[in-house]
Amino acid sequence: MSTCKTVLASKVSASFRNQIKEDIKARNIRPKLVGFLANSDPAAMKYAEWTSKTCAETGVEFELRKVDRMDLEEKITEANEDKLVNGIMVYYPVFGGKQDSYLQSCISKFKDVEGLCHKFVHNVYHNIRFMDEGETMKCIIPCTPLACVKILEYIGVYNPVIPYGNRLYGRTIAVINRSEIVGRPLAAMLSNDGAKVYSIDISGVQLFTRGTGIKLSAHKVEDTEFTPEQVIPQCDVVITGVPTPNYKLATSLLKDGVVAINFSSFANFEDDIKTKASIFVPSVGKVTVAMLERNLLRLHDYQHDLTEKTKQ
């Protein structure tokens, strides 16, 4: 009998989706999300179809707009100014590199459901959790990193006995991906919550912490000489997001009883992962879409002057 518990994203997302559906129905609203597709990536098209289906089930209006990438900035500006549009997302990559970063910051912070504009990215890295000084509007967090956090809360990696903001203190976590959209913000968020995080990519291993005794208000980043083979066996949680079918993390490197989570669209763990893991989460996609809808509902409320304090 396997000692490993497999946790499915559909199970974790169910309570969030049910709450969103109930809120939308009870309040008789229909938040509108616009997705821009300016590439021919089949994975992006699949994600768009999945988003559309999920939104229909919860009562969100989703409109996919296929545009030429040279027109995308103009179309984003039009959607920013359209009061009937509550949220905007773009299926990346469009151009790749700095041009995509620029497009991310073209989206109004009041419509940025993916949390990728400069203000939200800056706030994640500096552990700023509200959009305003009065703390009436919570920041929008990038969807996949937020999905990983919600999964860790669901399975009990976050310790509810410790004060909020420090609940990963004592945990050592590896994140194998340092992309600007998922891996790096996820490492920042986990370390801001108190964890010691090894951020691993092809260029090496960085250490994200809030210092000795988590005394810093926000995380610091240190380059290390460590190899993945040296740090992975120390980790209570290993989160993978390597976007290639060729990558497999050797089960032999993992600590007994590890929590293993994969956010890549490819299986990054070996087939025998359950012989070492205590909990295995093979994918996070359905939680990511639930977080997208949650962010949309929050932005819809902020656009209608319903802040955290007026909702109490």
C-alpha cells in the first residue's frame, strides 16, 4: 500500500470555485474577462479554451480576442478604457523578452487579473500586500504562484499556529524554475512567508530568505555555489516547473516524505515519485484558473468602490 497521498488540483480548486459561483449568483453580477491571443501557440489556445469553459461554469463572461501582435498594445489600451471590461489577460509569449514585460505593464493595475504589471511585481518582491496606504485593496498576485501557495495551505505545509506572514518559518523549499512569470515570484512569496527557498534554474542555485530568525521585512537573494544535487535532499517541499518533456528530477535525490508539486505542463518527476513523497500534486492548472477568477472578482469590486473595508 502506497504511503503517498496524491492531491488533485480539482479537489483544491473546488471550494474557491464554489465560493466564486455563489458570490456571482447571489450578487447578480457578471464580471467580464477579456483574453488577448496574439500568437499561434497551441498550448495558449488550449489554456484559452479551458479558461472559457471554467468561466462559463462559474458565471464569468469570457471573451477571447485574437489580434495581430503589432496591434496588441493599442487593443490593451482600448480594453483598459472600456468600463464593461473588468479584467484583462494576455497569452504569452508574444514577442518574448523585454517587449513582453512592457506589454504586461501596459495593462491597468485595476484590470490586471494576472498580477504581472510593474506595481504588482514590485509589491511581491518587497512583501507589500496592499495596493494602497489605507490597506483597503489587496494586491493582485500572479495566478500560478498564488495557486501553489493555496495548494501548500490546503495540504498543511503552512503552519496555522504561527502568525500570518511567517507560517512557512522552518520549512526548506526548492523551486525548480526561475522564470519572471512563475518561478521567481513564487520563490519570493514563499520566502516572504518565512521559508528558506532554493531557487534553481539552468544558471545555478540562488537562496531566498528573510535572514536569520526571519528578522527582515522582505526577502533577500543570495547567489550560491551549491548544486541542485546538494540542496534538493534538504528540502521538505520540491516544486517543479521545467517546461520541457526531457527534464525528470531523480527520485533518489528527494528527502523521504517530501511534498512534491509540479506546475509544468510536462511531468517533471519520475514515475516512482510516490515511493519517496508523502504528498504528490501532479498539476496545478485548475487552481490557477480559480485564482484568475478570484482576482477578477476582486478587481470588479475595486472598480465598483467595494474595498476590503466596505465589504466587512
